[in-house]
Amino acid sequence: MIFTASTVNQIRSVKTVKSHSALVQAADGVSEQARLKLISDFKNNNYSVRNYLRTLDTTQVHTVNVMGGITGKWRVLRVSPPSDPYGWVEVAATASQGGDKQTVVRRVSFGQSQIFKLAMLSETTNCIYCHLRVRGDVGSLEFMRPGWGTEGRSGIGSGAHEGGSTVYGSVYAARDITHDDLDLTGSPKRINGAEVTGSVTTNYSGDMLPSDTDGDGVPDFPPINREIARQNAMGSLSGGIIYGVPIGGRITSLPTGSNVSRVNRVYNGNLVLIGTPSNPIVIDEDIFVEGDVIIKGVVTGKGAIYAGRNLYTAGNVQVADPPDPPGRGVCSGISDADECARANIAAGKDELRLAARGNIVIGDYTERDSSGNLLPTAERQSADYYRSQFGFYSGTRCFDKRNGDELTQKGSGYVNVDGEAVSSGNVVCRRANRSASVSRDAYSYAFRPGTIRSNGNFKPWMDDALYKQLLGTERMAYNSWRGGYYGMLRSEIRQDLIDSGLPTRLARRLARRLDNRNSGYGNFNEGGLRGFWRIDGKTLRIIIDNERNYETQVSTVDAFLYANQRIAGKTSMKPLAISGGLIGKELGILAPGRYQAWWMKRRYVGSNRYNFLGNPRASASDCGQPGDPYYVPGTEDCAFTINYDFRLRNGGFGFNLVKGAVGQTMSWRVSDRTTEHVQ
């Protein structure tokens, strides 16, 4: 222990060093009691950190009886200002005996979870490494092996495939990482081909990753607790189109205006939010929505929208006044990302956080038309990907009938994301089955906006066709799709291919091949359609050269996304920029940009006509440089790009309703300042 000169002088004024030591120990004990009291008050009152700090009184003195004739007193000395990256409380505790006294000052953490220092975190992030750029640090909770394949057998080096993947930051892995194509000594480092410019830490157990709070051996993401959210959401929503749908209700046409003029604090229902440049959605601090949120368009302000169930981005979500990057605007002459973040905070730039207790879906999830019939394969690419990625082609999932929570089995019962047991009478379990009705397919319960009826059946409040209408369409050339034609009659395959937009004669030929598992590949130019096909057994891959209408591909999300369950998204032949961050228990986002897949190479096609897609850095790829027709600002090399919002770790607007790191002692010191003695 090191003391200042003035502290030493004070020690000398005490009768003995032994007396001084006893008083310091007593003051430390009082400060520890104060720490425990603060934690207890915080937890028992269901405060958010932000609101709890606002309640603290720095003038109130608390008295504690200490053994041996020593009197202990403590008070809150200081509370962190809003500009600090994380919350804290300083407690001064004074122990006195006769005319002697000693004071200890303890700083206690009351901050948001440290995981928000990461640009990307999930249990498994492996398959997301397909032409990926991350500007920030990355965390992984399970065995980390970027790319596809099996350890030591297949997909070796696949983290470098399809344009390569790069993390411009460090990697924190809770467990081991792959030994395939691994180099941790070079610059950059390499993990199964994916590049890392910073450090790589394996078996990491620090606070950058979530901890195992329930003792089951699996790290637990900080939950969005409904009661805490209801009590502590203090913000508002206004502007744009705000359309509310009651819990259990239904919307049958797209909103053209608002039926809710303003949302204050909590909205007991579902919301559709649409902002435009001239009439943006205005967010001010934290809002909690009991049901689902569907959002698209322009947002301005500083705040967070929390969905009690799912959140959907039905189009691009952009802030009106985005932060400037280093070297530009308010960051002119600044190269350091943290310094630039503080400059953007001082300039009042927009900050948007989007969170869901359930899932976040980027773009499309639909697979049925307005009559409830299954869409053709080419029009349900996102849904097919989610079913495959998250295991919704089969298997059973269980949900809380009261609020739609997806549950985890624990022992013989089920718990929600808070770790709370849900009684069997409130649990409904359903199999994932695309052939089942929407009301009984587990995919609906997890991914569609809706509620669960008292009989356990699912009821959507917006059907697939209306959501697809809200998403809209865009024209695009050189788009591809893939389908697996298992368990289908030849006539069914042929009709699906025709409905997917292929000419009848071509559909007939390909259906015959698929039915017979006759693998092969070839070009086509008929019926006004030009492209290339490849069949491997029952799997068909198609690329269409012509410019055609497709559902809108979400390419920009100016927000940090946080979900207690999954974050799902699929963007075809366009890059995706998420400017904020990406944290969820499971991530399944396929957004490789415009690229030349292996089956489009000259050796199969017979010409170089798709080679322009093979160099994403060049303008020839149509999206590699500003001014290219498919270029997306914020992306690099036409890739899926995650740009971490460094304001989150520099005092910017945080996830105030998500449980944070509370109660740890950040610093401790003996004080000789008379202004810090507690009288």
C-alpha cells in the first residue's frame, strides 16, 4: 500500500501505527458494507443503471456500528457524469475512535456490460466469415473456426474464401480456436485463412465476454428484463409514421399515416415505424415496446428501441446525422478512433441502438403468399437460409404462451432468458415443419411477427405477403439463388422452377435432371432470359444475368444490434454495412456482396463473363468503389462490413436497459482530504 506524504503526516498524528491500521481496516469494512448496500438497493428496485445513478443522494450520511468502540459512517461521494464511458459510484467511509479517524474511498462499477466494447459477439460466428470485414474487436464463445467444413478435414483455409475475411481488431475466444491454416505469429495473424490485425486470446475469461451466471457451463448474455425495461424506459418516439397494432390484433394493409402520434416510455402493443429524410422517426432516450417492432427508413436523435419480442428492419435503417469517420468532418485531423468518437459525441451526432428480447431479422423472412401458399424457391431464399442455419427444418422448440419468449430446457422444465422457470401450463412446444400451417410451425413462433393464442397456436399480426409488400422491390442484374429439391415429384419441381421465373422449356429440362439426380451445368439464353445453371444431385444453383425485380436487399443499418436470441439476415448480390455492432446468442447473416462463387468460374461456364465479380476491390464488380451502381457507403471491397461505433466505449448512448457489470470495486484508496471525511 502506498501513501501520499500528507497521508503519512496524518498517520504520525495517530497515537500508534497499530491504531491507524485498525481504523483503516474498519473504514474499509464500512466501505464494503456500503458497496453491498448499493448493490442490494439497485437489484431490489429494478432500476436501470442510468436511472439508479440519478436517485443517489450525495448528502445523506449512513452510520454503521463497528466493534471495539469504533464508529463508522459513509456517504456517496461522487457519481459518474453522463460523459463517462461507464457508470460508477464513489463511496467515502470514515472510521473514528476518539479524536482519531481514517477514511477510505472506494469506486464501485455501475456500468453497461463490457461486451458492448466488441463489434461482434456470438456463441458461434464461423459461417458468417464469408467475405467479411470487421472494424473492431470480435468475441466467440464456442470453438472458433472461421469458414465452413470440419476441423482437419474439409474447408481448410475457407476463412479466406469468397473474397476473404479480415478483423481489424483483436479476437477474444472463450474456448480454443481451430488449428487449420493457423498463424498467430505473423502480421496479420491468420485463423483458418481469416486475417486478424490485432491480438488473439484463447480460453479468455475476462469481462469482455459474458459470464456463466446460472452455473450451467454456458455463458449467458445479459437479458432485456421486461420489468426493468418497463420501469426504466424514460424516452419518447415521435415523427415519421408510427402505427400501432394491439397485442393479438392484426394489420391488413400498409400504413400510410400514423395512428399513434407519440410514444412515451412504454408501448403496450406492436409498432411499425417508417421514417423519411423529410419526416424522420425521432428517438429520445430509451423506449420499450411489449411486442414486435418493424422499422425502416430514416431515424434521428439519440436513443434505443427495445422490443419485448422481435425486431425487424424492413428496409435500410439510416440515421439523419451519422458520425464522421476519422479524418473527416468533426474528426478532421484526428486519426484515433476513440478520440474521433468523443468528437462525434460532442458534436451531437445521431446514435441509434436496436435491441430485442427475442430475434432481430434484417430484411426478408417470408415464405408464403397472400393465400398462405408456399412461395417458389427463388422467392424464399432468406427463409430457407434461416431454417438451415438455425435448425428450423425439423426439431422441436418451446415457447411461453403469455409473451412469446423462446425457452431453453433445463432439467425437466423450461427457463426464459432471465433464467426464470416457466410453469408447464404456460409452455407450448411445436415442431419445425415448413409443410405445417403457419399457426403450428415452430418457424412462425420464432421468426414471424405475432402472438401465441391461449390454445397454443400462433397468430401473426402481419402476414408474409404484407411484410414483403412493406419491404418492396428493387432492380438488380446478376443475381443468384439456390434450391434443394428433395422429396418432390418431377411435376412439382417443374412448376416451382416456372414460378421461380425460369422459361418453361428450361424448367422442364432442369426438373428432369433434378428428378434423376443427373448432375451437370450449362448456360442458357432463352425466353428472354440469360444465365447459367449447375446441378449437384438434388441441389440447383442459378445465376440470372438480366436485370430483374427482386425483393429489396437491406444494405445499410446505422445501429448497434443486440438480441437475446438470434440476429438473422440475408442480402443477395449486394454488400451490407452495419454501422454500430452485432451481438446475439446466435448469428446467421449471409451477405457476401457481389462475388464470383466457385461454380461461376470459367472452367464451368466456358467463358469469362462472370470474372468481373471475382475482384471485389475493382469497380468492375459494380460495387467496389464509390460511384459504382451497387456500391454501399461504409462497406469495404463490396463485403459484409461491420463498423464498430466507438462511441459506445467512450461515453456515448449505451444499452441502458441491459443488465451491466454492477458492484465490482474499480479502485480503492486511503484519503487524507478533509473534504472526503464523513462527519
